[in-house]
Amino acid sequence: MTEALLPAWSEPFVEERRAGLVRSRPLGELDRASLFDGADGAGVTVAIIDSGVERDHPAVGGRLVRSVVIELGENDDEPTVRVDDEALDVVGHGTAAAGIIHALAPAAELVSIRVLGPDNRGKGVIFAAGLEWAIGQGATVVNLSLSSRSEVMFPIFHDLADRAYFANCLLVSAANNVQGASYPSLFAAVVSVAAHDIADPWTWFYNPAPPVEFGAYGVDVEVAWKGGGRVVATGNSFAAPHIAGLAALIRGRHPGATPFEVKTILAATANRPA
């Protein structure tokens, strides 16, 4: 996979550049087995802010416990939260994220917060309202396979990222697939993720030269999709839920671990470039 075909921000994680990720580890190298062996994400709630999650998709494993839609009123007034009894995914994108997370953390409970429409796009204020709702509901981990490029939304998302951090809510955010700043993916309070092309969900890299700190499997990934189907897709959107699933395992095994500590554990257990 050439750099030209990779999603933006993935450049540090391509094979010919991974040597630049080598660094000293001030905390040493943590033992993955002690952190992950036998962990299944039990006790963890992962909120997925996306296009919805298809409740009955086999890849979701019956773990979707709640589904809501964030909507604007007829006059584009304040966003409201509506229970989605049908648990629809209007695109397939959110189900893809849910399937990846469930495969890694099968005992974690999933909550769907639909903020995107059938064109896989949505308003920044709806996205922000969905994130605010997830924080207020006490989500353990929030997967954000979306971001906003709006400078108007910058201070709103910055405030929400800080609120999540201090509320012990871990935000895992995909970087935009094209160059340019996007929010909240580039904020220090979140776990930012771009794609690499190694077909292994248990391979992830830490980048000591942020803004995008982690690289996970996100190129030519077979993912769940709407209608019970599956597709092969590429994007940072599919790298982020790999890290969200790993974070769910850590928080399930160590419920007292703060967002800062989870990020530190992910960095200390990241693969060393070959």
C-alpha cells in the first residue's frame, strides 16, 4: 500500500517509516499478557457516535444495550435525544465500528448514538450534542470514527474533550482521512488514531511525534455493514475502533485506570517497529 493511497495522518505508520517510531520507554515495556489475557471488556460501556448500529447484525453479538438518535427540531433549534427503538444504521459505518470493538471486547456493552445521516454526514452541533450526552451518561469509552473540520466547533469540542477527560470518560478518535485539522481528533485529551496496513488487530504502534499518536489496522479491513452484510473498507475510521476495543479491555481489567493511564498503557504495550 503506497502512501498516496493511505488515509491522511497514517504516514508515520507505513513500513518504510516505522523505524522513526522507535524510542526509549521510560516505564519499561509492560507485559501484554498480564493486561490482556483473559480480558473481555466486562463492566465497560462503549458508546459509538456514528451512523447508528444495527442491533441484529451477527458481528454485534447482541451487545447493543441502548440506541439513540440526536436530532434538530424543525427550526434547527436545540438538538434533542430520541430513543431509536429500531436500532438502525443508516449507512453501515457505525456497525463496522461496533463489530470491530465487539470482536476485541466481546463482553463490553455497546451504546449507539446516531448523529450521521444516510450520506454519512452530519451537523457539528448534532455531533457535539451526541458527545455531550455520552459523557453525561457515564460512558467508559467513546469511539469517534468521525470528526469536524469546522473552526466554529473548535472551542466546543475542546471543552467537551476536557470534560470527558475529567469525567473519566476515554475518547478514542479517528483522524480525518484527508490532511487538515479536525476536531476532537487532534486534541491532547483524546486518544488519536490513524491507519496502518498490517492485517492484525493486535498490532498497534505509538507515535512519539503527535498529533496523531496511535496507528492501528485500518487498510483493507473486512468489516460488518448494514443489512447484515460485510465489506472491505479502508480509513482511519476503522483503525480507531481497534484501539477503542483494546481500551475497553484495559478498563475492564483495571476499572480505576484514568484516561491518562489507559493511554500510557497503550503506549507502553505498543509494538516495536521491526
